Amino acid sequence: MIREFSVTNFRSINDTQTISFVKKSPYKLGEGTHYVTMPDGTDLLRFIALYGPNASGKSNIIKAFVFIINFLISKSKRNFK
């Protein structure tokens, strides 16, 4: 599972932008549906929300995330051949 995702110098994103999937709330509601507990005891969120004004780079963060996921998937497929 992904704990943190950072992107710099991608499209309109110049400064480092970071998305953390680590649950920061002490409440245990929603275990299994909203977050999963890793073997090391870290609680990771199953989903997040990006919000902000128009033209603030939300879509570019998603495009960077999709790019990395596609890169990792295509690389793993090449290693199996």
C-alpha cells in the first residue's frame, strides 16, 4: 500500500506537493471500510479527497499519480516476460 505520494516539477506543479494516506485521527470508527491497519500497526486510509479552488493543480496531482501507477504496472509486466 502507498503511505505517501510526492510530486515536483510535473505540469503546473513546481513546488513539492505531498499526499499522505496515513490516518491521523485517533478514532477507530470505520476500520476495514475507511482504513486498513498494516502489520506494523500503521493505519492507512483507503481513499482521500482533493479539494481546492479552480486551476489549483488538483487534476495534475491525479495525472502524476496515474502516471506512476501505469509506469509501475508496465514495468512489472516487462519483468514477468
